[in-house]
Amino acid sequence: MSGVFCEVSLRALCVPTRGTIPANGFPASYSRIVVSARRSHLSFSVFYVGHSNTLKILHVCDYIDPSLGGGTAERTYQLAKALRRASVDCSILCTDHGLGQKRRSELQDVELVAVPTLFRRFLVPNISFSRLASLVRQADLIHVTGHWSVLGAMTCLMAKRLRRPYVYCPAGSLRIFGRSSILKRIYNEICGKWIVLNANQCLAITELERVQFHEYGVPDSRIFLLPNGVHPPDNASPNDPVRFRKKYTLGTNEPFLLFLGRLSPIKGPDLLLSAFKEVSFQYPLVHLVFAGPDAESSVSLHQQVTGLKLEHRVHFIGFLSGQDKQDALSAASLLVVPSRREAMSLVALEAGLCGTPVLLTNECGFDAVQTADGGRVVPVDIESLAQAMILLLQDPVELRHKGQRLQNLIRTHYTWDSLTLRTLVLYRTLISQ
């Protein structure tokens, strides 16, 4: 049995520890048992996970509203909510830029500290050092998400000064890409690299991001893989594709492709629109829906649609959230994620939860879609996207089956409640050190 390792983490095998204090100083309501069999002996190790409410975690990100913060904001929100379901005390420190009442109400059970910004373009937070120090002191551990962040940098530096452990998740932003490349290089030289190298643990969303941490000099021993996840909506009304079609006048039976994200070059909406030109010739009834907030590519996309004379088949419907978003994902024949760069496509997980198949690029960090036969993964180019869409649309029945297979994958491996158990073990280990 040399080299064999077996881990048991089922709640059914959790061991009560009433009235006891483990060696690491944390009381626990249950334990995570690890059984290791090596050579001729069997050993047991116990990691204490609860009482989770003895922990206080401070989450830090620039945005918490997905209307501007996208996947990074949603990841922070979903993880904080999952920790609260596990009875962990959570706070979120963010800027108030783009923060709407809906997201505020969704965070009623989480302490939300939303600070104003001095500049909207670079989100310099208006927070005193004494206020920041107080928030850091109150936390057992700080979880920072996003790399190019003044607020994140300030918090990491304060955490080091006050000897609080912090974990660092760049959420796919370690490599310099897009606008402000000179400023990003300066940021890295001043503090960015230092923040990465001095984190108690670096969180990679995908194996590709593990490689990016290596480029900064971080060894594997300090990298923890924590993918994106989803949480089925609580007490949600059933998804209604017909309701979505009526609301946005998309007809009753015409199939449509859905893009869900910012209209920004990094998300690749221009690639999708060019590829759709080829699709439109072979499938005259198929429509394309862009659902996302306006960004750098908005004007040029509208101009391109006009130039291609596709005004009646390409629809721009703006940012979607809540039930509208769920209805859109359920109504779509296929979600297309044509990103030039992505840590791990959160909308692909959300589509899978709704049983909708996904076409995405190999820069999205979610190749498991193709492994599970829940869609296709293609290179980042117009021809590959066009050919994949043409192929997938040929068989609507098989396309639905792909959506069902993807749904099974997401429910089995990518829910936040299961991912949170692993996260709590990491938090406890770092705090005990």
C-alpha cells in the first residue's frame, strides 16, 4: 500500500468533541478525519473545523456588486455567504462604487464596510489608517481578492504590520493585460510582488493560475487550489424561459446564443460577434444576445452590428442579475464565453447549474466542460468559435444532453457549501500557525 492516501471528510464520520480543547487551541464541534496508509502502518490525523463561529474572517475586494465587479465581486459574495451558512463570522471591506441596494440587502447577515473612493478610475479608498487597523485587528484572518487594488494592498500591508495572516487570491489578474500596463508595472514594483510573496497562502482558482504564481516566485507549498463555485438560489421561483423571451421580445421558439459579461475586450464580445456573422448564414433563425454592462467595446460593437446588417438578430439588453439572469440562462440554447483572459468562468458554472451547455475558450480556466462533454473548449480565435457554434447547433437534442451533463458536473464538484469545508481547514491551519 506504499504511497496510498485515503481521505474521509464526510459529515457522517464527524466526531463530536464536547467540552474539549484541541492542541491547536480551537474548540470543535466536529473533526475532519484523514486516514493515511503507507507501507505497513495505518495512521490517523484529525483536523478540527468547527465551532466555526469562533472565527472571524475579513474579506477585502474593490467591488462587491457584480454590476461593476463581475466575477470577482460574485466570488467574494458567494464565499462570504457560504461561510455564514457554516456559522463563520464574516466582514467585507470594499469600496461603495457601483454598490446598489439589492446587494446591500443580500448582505444583511454579513458586516459590510463600504468606503467611498477619492478617484473613480483607480478606486483610491477614502479610509483612515486607524479604521483599517481596527478592522484588521478584529479579524482572525484576512482574505484578499483581486490584484490591482489599492485597498487590497493597504490591507495586506496592515495585516503584516499587525501580525494577522492573510490569504491572497488575484482571481486571474496576476499577468499584466489590457489598459494601464505602465501603471500596473509600477504597482508591481512598489508593492504588488511583495504582497504576493508575503501572503501566508496564495489561492489559485485554476491550474493555469498556479503557473502564474510560479512566475512571481511562489512555491507549490504555498499555493492552495480553490476553484469558483455556485450556490443554488434559496427559495427561488422556478426559472421561466418564456418570461425572459417575452420581456425582451425574443420570440417563442427561435434559438439564441447568450453572452453574459462586461462588453470589454478582455471578455471577447468582438470575437463572438465576428464569429456570429458566419453562424448567421447557416442558421437564419438563430439570434445573439449580449447581456452585460456597457464598457470599452460598447460603441464599436453597436457599429459593427449595423455594418453587418444584423440589427434584428443581435440584441443588447444590459446587465442582468437575480431571476432575470437565471431565466436568461435557462432560455439560451448555448452560453458562449469568448474571453481572451479569465481565471475561471463563473457564468459557465451558473449556466451549468441551469442545465445550459457552454462554449468557451481555452483561456477561461474551465476545461472540465469538455472533459465532461458539457460543451466545447476552443482556442481564442474567430474561426474556432464560429465552427464550434455551427457544430453544436446542428443537433438541438444532443445540445440539451450536454447541458444535463454539465449540470451533473457542477452539482457534484462546484458548489460553495462543499468548497467551504476545504477553505475552513485552510483558515484554521493558518491561524494556528
